[in-house]
Amino acid sequence: MQKKSAGLLVYRIRNGRPEFLLVHPGGPFWTNKDAHAWSIPKGEYGDDEEPLAAARREFAEETGLIAQGEFVSLTPVRQAGGKVVTAWAVQADLDVRATASNTFTMEWPPHSGRMKEFPEVDQAQWFTLEEARRRINKGQIALVRELAEKLTAKKE
């Protein structure tokens, strides 16, 4: 069965230019990774949940923040591994210093028999369009590009 995720691409306008809120995954695998390691806050959902409701839930779980406003549907993207990500853009100027993520538990170090808890997201940060393109998961670049195009068309 194909995995599917839903998420929010939150943006704000600063000095007439868009900035995009991205999150960095927590856990030991991601500690020293930066380029193309960031993501929109997102998570998997089942057939019994509406995708937008899942996106809003996942955003709150991964950031501890609530994004409210007009949700604009973006074209779904397929990440490496085949997962389909359905996303919505929403304008919200949120304070990322208040970010608080849920956690997960895994065996660490591997084969040690010790379980350790990690935040699902260890950072949230605002990025310019250029920086977001360098930082975001390659499978999600199209989301940032599409939103930037929509914002440019809106200005004209």
C-alpha cells in the first residue's frame, strides 16, 4: 500500500518577500544533515482521516503551534521511496522560538538494547525562497516553487 502524508507549507511576507517555515527532523540520523534534510511539517494519515485535518494535526504535533488562515491546496508531490505528500499553503507569521515537538522512542545506539526518546522535530526556522530550495527535501522543492509562483501571480 502506498504511503501518504499531509502537511502545511506555512509562509509569511517580510520586506515584500516570502519566507517559508521548515522543520528539521530530530533523532540521531539527522544530527549532522542540513542540505535537503528540512521538510514541511507533515505526517502520514489513514483512509479514515481527511488530508487537511491530518495536515493541521501533524503541524500542531511537530511544532506545538497552530496555523490558521486560508488554506490553499498545492499539487501533491512524490518523494523518494514513493510516498505522496499532499500539502496546503497558509499565511501565518508564527514565532518559531515557541516550537515544541512531540517525541518518538527508538533503540539507540543500535543493537544496544537501550531505548532513547528524541523529538520528532528538533528545529523550526524561517527561510527565504532561495534558502528554502537548498534546505528542503528534494521531493518537496516543487511545493515551495508552486507557492512562490502563486504569490508572484497574486502580486501582479
